[in-house]
Amino acid sequence: MKFLISLIITAALSFAICLYCPWWSIAIIAFIVAVLIPQKPFVAFLSGFFALFIFWFVLTLYISNNNEHILAHKVSMIILKSDNPFALILITALIGALVAGFAALAGSFARKTK
Amino acid sequence: MKVLPFLLSSAVTVGLVVTLNTNLVLPAPLGSLLSPQQGIWQNAEDDNYNFSADLKFPQLIGKVNVYLDDRLVPHVFAEKENDVYFVQGYLHAKFRLWQMELQTLAAAGRASEIIGDKALDHDREFRRLGMVYAAEISEKEVEKDPVIKGECDAYTAGVNAYIDNLTESELPIEYKLLGYKPEKWNNLKTALFLKYMSYDLAGHDDDFEMTNAKSFFSPDDFNKLFPLVQDSLDPIIPKGTVFDSAKIKPVAPANVDSVYFDNKDMANVEEEKPDRDNGSNNWAVSGSKTRSGAPILCNDPHLGLNLPSLWFEMQLSTPTFNAYGATFPGAPGVVIGFNDSAAFGFTNGGRDVRDYYEIKFKDDTRKEYWFDSAWKKTDFRVEVIKIKDKPDYLDTVAYTIFGPVMYDKSFTGGRSDVHKNYAVRWKAHDPSDDLKAFNMLDHANNYADYNAAVTNLHTPGQNCVFACKSGDIAIRAQGEFPAKWKGQGDFIMPGVDSSYMWQGMIPQDEVPFQYDPARGFVSSANQKPADSTYPYYLGRDYPMYRGLYINRKLTEMNDITVQDMMDLQTSEYDVFAEMAVPIFLNNMKVDQLNDEETRYFNILKYWNLTDDAASKGATVFNIAWKDFTKEVYDDEYAHAPKVIMRPFESTLLESVLRDSAYKFLDNIGTDKVETLSDDVTAAFKKAVVELSKADKEGKLEWAKYKDTHISHLTKLEAFSSLHLPIGGGTYCVNAAKNDHGPSWRMVVSLKPQTEAYGIYPGGQSGNPGSKYYDDYVNKWVEGKYNILWMMEKGEEKDPRVKWKMVFSN
């Protein structure tokens, strides 16, 4: 239950903060959530990881789908050197997931250092 | 204690953020680029994006309604004239901000700020040509004209209104990928954009190449390679037109032969050059030749093909004027288009308005130079070139009475060495108020208005075509051009006294023009504006073939429809080949051709002289002619300096048609005397080697061999349209070359209810993530047109209107 709650809160607050702040503020959110909601470090990592993975994956997929993947086709050619919109969406989700996951892990350890 | 794991996981997090937010580790900051709420995903425009908006700007005087139609063309209705320019600026920025800024940065010699020191040579070239200097003079001239000043100020305010409200996520994708941000717009940037067009259209010169050719070849050979006269020329103003004698009679200096024409000096400079094929077609037919009885005007300017396109389609409507057409993102007004009474278009004049003078400085300080028997003080302009990730580069440019010293020992285009100083005299440095021409054309009702409008256009010189509903048609080889003595400025001139300077400008009432001619049409396709009876020197090199064909067809045609004009505008008939192919067919030693060569020879023999996409004959001819040119001239050029002029495109054909024993047919490297037959046959055998290779690669069909493409301004392939199956070429009315061609095609029938068609190879949106980015490209390739809808008041509910933007104060 705590896992689900921290996952949802991390995702929701990440969305809110990114309306005003740079993308990497998701790390601050994931960190704070992990500090406030006690979980085992590995579980905290997973909740941060999946919060952003799912959130960014769904959001990007939604955006790209409504765009008929016009942009994703082109940008995947530039960044990945292959025409693969899905891979670009996956990489986007992974970037958010890794940053939030490690930030949550740090948050969880920070709590235990107190 | 969990301090270590905490520090470790914190370090990993920070490391990830740094890695993904900068390009210290990765070539691009992937995190900020791909973050879905700010990065490139925000440029993925929703398929059903709603462009409607209600916007408030205190700068506006009245209300402005913008109706965006199903092709994303804005129809702007303003209550006050200057408000229309404010909204035009806003919309240009909304759809094309990145290209607008990039073009002005390139024009100002500031490309190094974005792409680093690989652009330094370009930046120095442009600074030293005086691009910023020229734009500053233009801006001052605009200050004196309250109408144009008001127009520019409103436009600038509109662009900035957009920039000021631009969020991180709305930044055009190119800014995100290249990692920089737009700066504020100003009137100088508009002036810089126009100077960029001047560079593109009136910045071409071959003075260094011609100087070396003059020094390398004997005078007789030189005149054969670079003739003053083209026999086949059909000038813009027809032969037989009577011109008054010149009001200004430029006098060649007394020492012109010894120190100029016969001077065997070599110049070691390689210029950066605009495309020499920046040309165009335009014509107007009078009602006497059309089925409807109304004049039809056509124009297709040929420029470099890029995405986002140079053009943006708009309707601008105010109580004082109502104009529709192609606009330049970067400048106010409609440039090529029509209003309620008239239509107008342009082709490039191609006159030589850029000359060089050799300067003698007293010493290395360059503080004084020798002029009219005295040492004259130099002015210095320090150009500060900012370079990405590097310290600034300071370039001190010396300004003389002629203009800036562009090439000297510190700068030779970065490629060769020189110990001489060359100052450039460029017409674009002179004050002029060229925007006034477009402002007045947008308002023009009749021939008198047109005349008053276009005489404001000084540089770049343009052949301005006009037609109006009252039935008049007209053309002017417009521009403010120096009155030159014969040969002046063809080569580098001595800069030690005033005798070689331009002696005056051709008065506007002596500019060649044609008004309602008896033949029922006017036309231009960059050929020489008049034959040698025109009392001023016009220079040497003009492309003449498209003009020949257009005039032939327009002479033949009667009962003309809009469709006929579209067919002519997209014609792929190759008139150059029509004249040149018989030379191959009549002189080829067929008995010396093997089976494979005979097969290709037969393709040429049965070719219909049309450069259509699937044509194999067009490929055979083009390669064979290229090899024929090399066969004829390469021996003469074998020991030539690197920087040297090759013969004009018409020289070989004109020479061989005139004289089948043309001197250069003989290969000077052999004992034998080669004939036309020898050269044609040898060239064809060489051509077959390349043809055979092209055939094996599946590239024998003309479109595949030519490979027309429209590159994004960054050259990123993913943002470009590549391998377009389009025919045409240099000598066709449809002059679609590999990266250059008809950048806007327009046909306007001036019936009581105007009927207009147009297309450009791009799309209204500059965003590669929008479906409107390149949606006209395929239609353009197919030679089809969009209907240009001049929306009227009361049509707000028309189904073509998809979105409405309201601008108010």
C-alpha cells in the first residue's frame, strides 16, 4: 500500500513541479517522498523508478500518439540513428525512472541516517 | 549507519542529472531534451491542435481578427494599418521564429555564436562584406520614413510580443537541440534579413575569377570564352526597342588599357558565393490573349530549397489595403502576391553591383591609403565575433572611400594567400528604403501606383512584373544600378584614384521597361534586360534559355487559360537541349561506338527533349554535355590557376552553333587537330562510363540522377525532404535542380473576382513536429497548386475557416 501511495504521490508531484521547474526537480520530489514515506531502500527505489517510468511513458505515448508519431519518427532518427518512435518513448521513460529511482533510494537512506 | 549508501545513491542521482542535463558526458543533454513536459515532446503538435486564441496586447490600437484556414494560412483583418504588421510579426514568430533568427544571425556574421568556430570564416566574410554596416545604413534610412518606420516598429513589437510570452516548452525544437535561446527582435534584424536577400540576389560577382582569366588567356581567347554578346538572346525588352541616348555618360580612365584591361595581375582570393542560379521566371499576359479577357500574372522565384521554407503565405487586410501572397518571415508586408486591383512578382536582375578595388596602404598599420595623389585616412570598424565555447575573435576592418577592405593578408576567404588589399564597392551599402516598394505595391491600384512603388526598390535589382484589373500589364528591369563604362568592374580595378570609381547611377527614367506592349505579354527569366542598343553597359553573363522558351510559347499562345499558365510554369521542356542535341546527333562518329555506347546514343536520339522525372534521355544528355565541355576546354585550363572563371554556360553552345571549327575544339596537348566530331565522340565515350555506372545503381532516370531534395536549414536529414521524384532542371521553366528551384509558384487571373493559385515546397508551420511542416511538398513535386483564397468580410463562417485568433488591446 505504501508502495502504491508513494508511487502515485511521486508521479503527481513530479507532474506539478515540472510545470514550473526544470525536469530534474523530479529527483527532489522522489527524494522527499522517500524521506517522508518510510520504505525499505530497494522498495523506495522501485516506487520512484516505476512512478516516473509509468508517468513519463504514458504521457509521452499519449503525446506522440496524438501527433501520429510525426516528431518521434524524426527525432529518433537524430538521437538513436534509427527510425524507432517506441524506443524513443522507452528511453524517455527510463531517464525519468532512473533519476527518480536513485533519488528515492537516496531519500530512503537519508531517512535511516537520522 | 547508512551514510555510505546514502552518499553513494545521492552521488549516482547527481551524476545522472548532470549527465542528462548537460553535454559534458553525452553529445546532447538527453534528460532536458526528452523530458515530456519541457523537451522535444512538447513540439509534437497534436493532430487536432486548436490554434484558436484570445490574446491581449496593449501595443495594439484596434482589434485584429485572424482566421486560420485549413492549410494554416492566416487571413489577418485589422482595423488599423500598423496593427496588421504587429500581428504579422507575431504570427511569423509563432510559426517561424527559429529560421527568422537564424537567417539574421547568419546575415550579421554571428553563426559562430551557435555552431562554434567552424563558422568563423563565414562570419568574417559577412562582416568584411559590410553586411551589418549596410543594415545599419538601411535602418537609418527607415528612420526618415514615418510610414515604413511605423510598419517596422509594429512588426518588431509583434515578434517580441511572441518572444516575451514564449515558455521553455514552446521553444522551437531547433533551439532545444542546439541549446540556445532566442533574443529580442529589432528593426536592425529586419534590415539584416533584407541585406541577406541582397547578398543572395545582388551579391554575386566573379571579379577575381575573371581577373585571373583575363591574365591567363590572350585577349582574343578571353573574348571567345567570355563573349559580350549572345546570338540567341531574346532580351526582356525585345530587340528593336528604341532607347534614348544616355543621360549619364561614364568615361573610361585614360590609362584603362595599360593598367586595367591589359594588366596581367593574378588575384588569389576565394569568395563565399551565393548560388549563381538564384533566378526566376515571371510574365504577365494581357486580356487580349486570355480566354477570360482578364490579364494573368505568373511568377516563380528560384531560390535555395530549404525547410522551413523561406516563404510564409498570408492575407493582410486593413481599411487601406488588402493583399495576399508570399511573405518573408523576418520582414513586414506581402512580397509576391496580389491585392484587390493588381498582382506583382519578381525575377532577379542579376546585374553586377559588387566590384573590387586594389588598395595601397602606406604601411602595415593600414592607417592611411594612397588616393588621388595623397595619403588618405582609413576608418576602422572593429568586428567582435563571439564564438561558442571560445574567446571572442576581434576583426579590425579598414574602411576606405570605396568601402570595406574585405580581403587582405589577414583574410582571403581562409583558403589561399594574398598580400594585396581589396576593397569592395557594393550597391547594397548605399542608403535605400526598399521596404517601401512592397508597402506601396500592396496598396497599388494601377500602373502609376506600381511605377511609384517599384522605383523605391534599389537593391537587389529585380525585374518587376505587374498586371491590374484595368487591363494594364508592365515590366521594369528595376533597381538603382551604377552607370558603367564598357568593361567597368568586370575585373579588379585600381583603387589609387577616383578615376575608376562609379560615376553615377542610371536615372530611374532610363531603367528599361515595357508597358502594355503590342505583343500582349511581358516576361523575364533573368536574361539580359536589353540588347546592345540600350545605352548603358549591362555586363556579360546572363542565363538566357528559359526566357527563349517562355517567349516562344507566349508568342504562340492565344485564348490562354489559367491551366495553360500552370502547364507553362511546370514545363520540363529543355530548350538548351533542343539546340544542343543536334550537335551530338549530326557529328557523332557512330561507326566508332560499341554496342553499349550505341544503346545510349539511341536513347539520346529518340529523347523527346523533356527533362521529366522518368526520362533517361535527359540524364544521357546532361552527362554527355558535361563531358563535351570538359573535352573542349580542359586542355586550355590544364595549367590555369585554381581560382579562374570557366566559360559561361551558353559559350560552348553558342560558339559551336556559330562556327563548327571553333578554335577550342582542338586539343592543344596533341599533334593532331581535333574536330567537332572527334570531341563529340570522345566525350560521349567518357559519358557512357558514368552512364553505365548510374544505370547499375538504378539512377539512370533523370529524377533519380538529379536527386532533388529540400534540406532543413541545419542539414539534419530527419527534418528534410529527400529524393523527390521531380523533373525539370536549369534550362527548363520548371527549374528544379538538386537543392534549388521554384520556391513559390503563383498564377493570378485578374478577373473581376480574382482567381489565384500558388504553392511552395514546404508548409506553413516551421515545426518539424507538425503535420503542417511539409504538407505542400508532394503537391509541389506533382506540379499541382493550392487555391489562394482572398477571404472577404462576411466569409467568417466559411467551412475553410478552422480557427480564429482574436488580438485586442
